[in-house]
Amino acid sequence: MNPFEKFHSLPDSKKECISFIDFSSNSISLSPSGNKLIIDHSTEALDLDQYNQFVGHMESMGFKDDEWILLHSNLLTTYKNARKLDNHYYRLVRFVKKMNEELCKRISVEELKDLYFPFSDKLIDELKKSKREKKYLCYNGSARIHRILLVDDLVKKDLIRDGMISMHEKPNEEFFNMIENEQYAYLNKKVDRENYFFESSPHYLSNIDFGGMIDGIDADFWCTIDRQHLMNTYFNVIPETIFFIDEPDDYLLVTEKTYKSIIQHPSLIFGRPHTLRHLKDIGFKTFDNMFDESYDDEMDDLKRYNMVLNEIERLCKCTHEDLQIMYNDSIDIFLHNQQVMLNETKTFLDVKGELINEY
């Protein structure tokens, strides 16, 4: 019995007892040699504690260390029997290559009018001349600790009025209690639970919907930025999926939130340290003409949080005229970043094949 057959011989209750790993049929395969089970968890990243739980779970299912390989997207770690795969990058590459002028006309979605890659001279001219009412954009999907803290501070500092901000999930008492319990006590943060923005949540900025799949390509809401949001703001604050880590650990997850922004808008990353370093390593340019990017090297989570918050506050104090100058100087940067994706020769399946072929 090979590892794939061995896995499928187990009862579902045995396979599914670890919640943060996807053991569905789409994520499980057999290595080319037939000797290893491949678990594709490349849409998510595991911290060290989660990885150790996963290893223990594989042991409980009867798998030895030499019978499996885990694919994951924690870009800074080297775990035993695990290989790093930047799923989100290749997802956006597919989207960018598919989103051409012909397709834009065919899907005819007003929020994405003329938003094909690379940006046309006509669109660039419109971006330069657009009279913006707000200063920054900030998409918040699910409620997470760092997003709740950020929005709370934006309200307290009266910076909320300068932004276009979404929050798709209303924070509940469980989130507020987590912020104030022992786990996050070191932050010394107390959230205003009656914050009007929380009380009136959820807040949606856009409802882009064109079917989710185009010619077999995953091209959904999460890969896009609404045209009017680009026209109405100067920069994007990106609350990544993960910001705080409980224990010291090399942890870096870069999702579509970052990749879709750096190819369309000046981007300030509210995420893990060394995100910008990673982006530069794979060929992208970042927006140091607009932001003090020293936050990217700050390992202390609270200090990095305050550095990003201070950047938002500093830029919100700038005039629209000064921000427009900085924005115009940033255009060549995100046009370069578009070309990085358009010039990418490998696909997700190419890279996945390279990682597992030796097994």
C-alpha cells in the first residue's frame, strides 16, 4: 500500500482532526516516485507551533517522517519535510496575464473598466489627473487582532476621515477579550468597544463580481482593486493576514492582498517584518519615495505597528498637492511591478512540479 492509499484507508475522523490543515482530495496527492504523500497547504503558512502539531498528527495517522512532504507558504522557514511555495504570487501572475484589454471588454465590469495589464497610457493619464477626495485605501476582510487595533487607532486619531476603509466582519466580544487578555498584554492596548466604526460594521467598499472563474482562471474579487478606489486615493494600507506572532519565530506569509496592490498603487504593508525584502528579492520595487520603509526591518511587533501607524498619520497631514506629486513619482514603480508578473515564465504547477519531482 502506497502512502496515498494508506491515507485514504483512514476514517475521515482520523484525517480531519487538525483544523488548520486542508486534507481534502484536492490537496492530497502521491509523489512521482510513489513513495511520499504530498500535502499541498501552499495557500497558508504554518508557524512553528502549528508545524509541530501537524507532525504529531501525521505520526498519529501512522505516517513516518520519510512518507510525506508538506507544501506551505511560510517564506522564511525551513521545516523538515516541508517545501516553501509562494502560491499567492503565482495566483496573481495568472490573473495579471489573463486580465488583458480584450478580456476587460468581454467581462464589462464597470469597477474594472480599463484595468487591464499593463496599464494603458490613457489610464495612466487619468490616474495622474484624478481629483482625489480621500488619501488612503484600506481593505479589511475578516476581523483580526491587528486590523481591529489599526481601525481603532485610526478612529482615535481622527484619521478615519481621510481613508476609504472596509471591514467585512463586525468584531465581537471574543476579539476584544483576546486583545485584553494575557496573550496580548504586552501590547498595552485597550480597544474602544463602542467605536462607531465597529458598531456600524460590516463596511463594504465594493462588490466586484464577475463569476470568480474566467476561462478556467481563478479571477475573483480578492485579486482586484476597484478602479474608483485607485482614482480616489493616493496609497494603499495593506493589513496582511498575519501581523502578530505569539512566540519569536521566522514567519512570513505574503498574500494576494500585497501582490495585487504593489502592481497598481503605492503600498504600505501592515504585516510581518521582511515582507519588502522578499518582494525586492523576487524582482519587485517598493515605494520608498513615499514611505519610510525602515518598518520592514523592525522585529518588535509593537514597534513595527507604531511605525506603520505613524507613516499613515504623517501622510494624512500632507496636502493633496504634495501627495499627488509623490503618487505621480510612484507610477513607474507599479508599472515595473506589473512587468515582473507579465514576464514571469513559470506557473504554480511548474514550481510545484520542481519541488516534488525529486520525490
